[in-house]
Amino acid sequence: MMSDGTIAVGDAVIRREQLAGELGRLRAAAGDRPITVRADKHLSYGDVIEVLDSCRAAGFEQIGLVSVKRVK
């Protein structure tokens, strides 16, 4: 999820209201493969949890969080 509220799923950028449908489509294609979530650092914790909950509701059991190494 990006700070402007858009969500990137693969190469597609979607709106929040499209997330459930897109995750359902991905789940059908992914089988038992895990999904990963990466979020803009300026998002609230609640926004990230909302995306994680959507992943669980779509049937993903293994959800990873991606972090970016901080450059010093």
C-alpha cells in the first residue's frame, strides 16, 4: 500500500475497494503459495493491518512482510 492510498498488486495499481476481488483472483491462481505485503513507511499501522486482514479473508494462510534495508 502506498501513502496515497493506492495498492499495488503485482504490476497493477488498484484502489482499496478493488483489493478483495484482486486477492481472490490471486488466491485462486496461487494455490498454497504465500503472499507478501510491503507498505509505505508513512502509513498507519491500521492501514497495514487492513491489508493483512484482506489477505487472510481471501484465504492466504502464509503472509510475509517485506522490509527495505535502510541506507545509512
